[in-house]
Amino acid sequence: DVKVTQSSRYLVKRTGEKVFLECVQDMDHENMFWYRQDPGLGLRLIYFSYDVKMKEKGDIPEGYSVSREKKERFSLILESASTNQTSMYLCASSLIGIGYTFGSGTRLTVV
Amino acid sequence: KQEVTQIPAALSVPEGENLVLNCSFTDSAIYNLQWFRQDPGKGLTSLLLIQSSQREQTSGRLNASLDKSSGRSTLYIAASQPGDSATYLCAVEDGGSQGNLIFGKGTKLSVKP
């Protein structure tokens, strides 16, 4: 079965910390994505990547960066965490014709 | 810009009822449409994927249809069960935005025993 694994289910970080959210997929998918999900706002795309070392900004990239050094791993980085980045973060991978597979999410709280 | 709308936002039904969830999108230039289920505090589970050239897909008690020309999809759930209670999300893989997924806000379903 296809899997997207997010390293943490819950994280609590302090304002100003640098935060790394890790995502690994075992399906050899080219495409990987980071979304955040907030009540009333739905899912919003932060960054995506169509290949190793490639990245594209989504709808809300401010305050975030990403890294894709290997095909199976896509990391989301919060350079200096702020309270308005408290959210549910969802990683996904996709292949044309197969659709998207999501991880189980990371609930991040910034205090 | 592609927009996806789901109606209703919330739905409560007694166990055993058949029900329909609706999804509409504004731009018919899509690669495919995908229905997901999300339980509280969890990630998204893919239910059905309909390619743009297809009209419907079925999996167990679930059937999803796609009418690309009118910008509509429906998810039909037969003989609903309390375990079906969750939020159902519709998403289109959009041809106009590099194939990214555009989501609706979801329908929160509650099936009462």
C-alpha cells in the first residue's frame, strides 16, 4: 500500500524557533506538496515540488521554505515560527493518473 | 481562477439512508476529480478518483459521478452507517494551475444510529 509518512503527529514549538516538518513517500512519486488546513479556510497550498531540488511557491509561501534533496523526502521549514503558523500541516504526493496520497498530518502549535 | 464549492456544508441523516453530496467547479479544464474523507484531527483518505475522460467510479457503497461540461460531481453513499461520519472533501486537479489540487470546503456528515 502506498504511504506518505509525516514524522510527527503533534509538535509544540516556541515563537522564533526554526521548525522542520518532514515528509517521506515510498511510491516513487515525482510530485510532492505541503498544505496547511485551518477552520473556515480549508486547505491551502504552501509549496510544491515536481522534481528533486525543484520547488515552486503555492498560494501562501510567506514565512516558509522547503527542501527536496531526495525524491522521496520533502521538508517544510518554518524559518522563525510565529503564533499565526499554528495549524494542521498536510503533506501529499501524486502521480499523473493515480491522484494524490496524503499523510496523516502534523498538528503544530506555536506558543 | 478555479473555485470548488460543496453543498451542503453539513448533513445529518439516520442510519441506513442513501445520500448524495454535491461538488461544483467553475472551470472545466481539469485533469481529474478526487473525493477524500477526513476524520477529526486526521489526514485525508482518498475515496475515489475520476479521470477527466470518465463519467463515474464505484467503490463498495460509494459511487462518484463527474459531468465535466457542467462542472459538477456527486458522491453517492448507499445505506449509510455511523462509521461514515466524517468530513468529505472534493478536489479537482486543475489544468490552469500546474495540475495542483483545488479543494472545496467540505461537507461534514453525521450518521445517527
